[in-house]
Amino acid sequence: MITKPTVLILGAGASMPYGFPSGRQLLKIIDSSLNSNSHLSVNWTITLKKFDIGEGHIEAFRRELFYSGRSSVDAFLEHRPEFLQIGKLAITLSLIPFEEEPRLFDLDSRENSWYEYLFAKLNAKFEDFDQNKLSVITFNYDRSLEHYLFKTLKSSYGKSDEECAEKLGKLPIIHVHGRLGALPWQGEGGRPYLNRADVLKPEVIRNISEQITVISEKEDTSPIFDEVFNIMMNAERIYFLGFGYYEVNLRRLKINILKNKQLFGTSYGLGLAEIKTINDKWRIIFPISHLKVLEFLRDYAPLE
């Protein structure tokens, strides 16, 4: 059981072990899906036209995104609000196909699953499960972690959907940029964890896309970032997992004004100069080696 207030801050790298793309890979998916030479573009164009988006606007979005030099579609949309609607629809259409439940529970790869490791650390009597002092702040849109925790909790204890939903509802999992809709147990209108975007009605796709939040480049705060700052202020331990450490995200988290907090994070994919800069400016401590999420948790992040 996790008895010390602990915060996990998740970036794209935290979801990649479960099949989801990195920010750069998402860019490639959107570009190839909108490229007129791709067989996927026909399906996407048909879908986007249902939202009164013309071919000219579709091509303009693809072209400007391609030449923008941005490392993620989110960063691009912050500066180009005229593409918000098509951008959020493109994110939705790109990510839903990765909702593959078997990837979360695959027996051949479970020993490398940090979700399984985390659930083991949350171990408690069912009646006490919601006493775990864990909060999750995620920059990801996918719902894989909460779906995993719900399924494991239900199967481990043999409890009803309602009982498990009540317990998990007391462990905050906050998507600062929105999510791909609620899950069925999270409220009315919830959508199953399913990788078939083509079976969804246009109004459902629209609703999902509208739950994605892109903060304007001119804004450095929002109510949700104020909420997560308060959570971090009350935490004893803060761990960044699979995070990209983009300055705008660290600034919005107000990392620079967190007082007397030790911050630790994974550094997989970062260069030595990048690590030094992040450590000097934001006081985030990195292991010497470039560990992936599970290795980092086992070696550097006590969860008790």
C-alpha cells in the first residue's frame, strides 16, 4: 500500500509500452493518414467531411503541420488555433485504434509492465484500497492506466463495477490536456476501451475530440493546472515517468515555485546536455543511466 503522498507525472513514454505512439510518432500517423497518396486518406477525408471540413482545409492542416518544425501536434495547435477542430479530430482518429486491451495484459510481456508493478504496490484489502496516497497527473489522452486499474481491481477482488468505480474514483487520475472520453464506469456516456473508431457515430467522435484540451500559447495557467499544483504541494514524492520535459509544460506545472520538493524523473532518450539543463533550471534529479519507466520505479522510486 502507498502510504506516503505520491504523485506520478506521465508523459507519452509512459504509455508507449502499451502500444501508444510518442508525440513524434503521432505526427507521422496524422501526416500519413492525410496524405493524398495514402490509402488511409480516403477514409479520413470521408470522416472529416462529415464535420463540414473541406479538402482544402484538410490539405492546409497537413501541409502546415508537416513544415511547422514542431515535435508534437499539441505544440503546433497552441500556435495555430484555426486548426483546432481538425487537429483534435485527427488526434482522436489516430489514438483510438491503439486501445487494445490485450496489450495491457499480455502474459509474455507482463514482467515488463509498470502498470502491473504499480498495482502490486497499491495492494491492500479492498475496503482500504482507496486509502492509497497516490495521484496521477498525465499529459496523455489515452485511458489505458485507468482501464487497467479498473479491470485488475474487479478481477482481483470479484467486486461489482459500481464498487470498483467508487474506490478508483478516490484516486485522482487527472488528464491535464483531456482524454479520449470517459470509460463506462466513470459516468454516463462512457465509451468502452475499444480500438474501432470506424464503429463510432460522428457525434461520438465529435464529443471525444471536444474533450481534448489545447491551451493557447498565450496562457500559462488554467484551473486544472492550479488543481494539480495543489496536489503536488501536498505530495512527499513526485516522479516524472516517460516525460519529455518541454519547458512550457514544466512552467505550467509551476515546477519552479515548488518549495522543498525533491523531483525525480526518467531520462530515457535525453542527451547529457539536455539532462544538465533540466536539472540546473528545474531541479529535477535523474539517475545516471537512461532507464525506462519500470526500471526507474524499481531502482529509484520507492512506492510504499
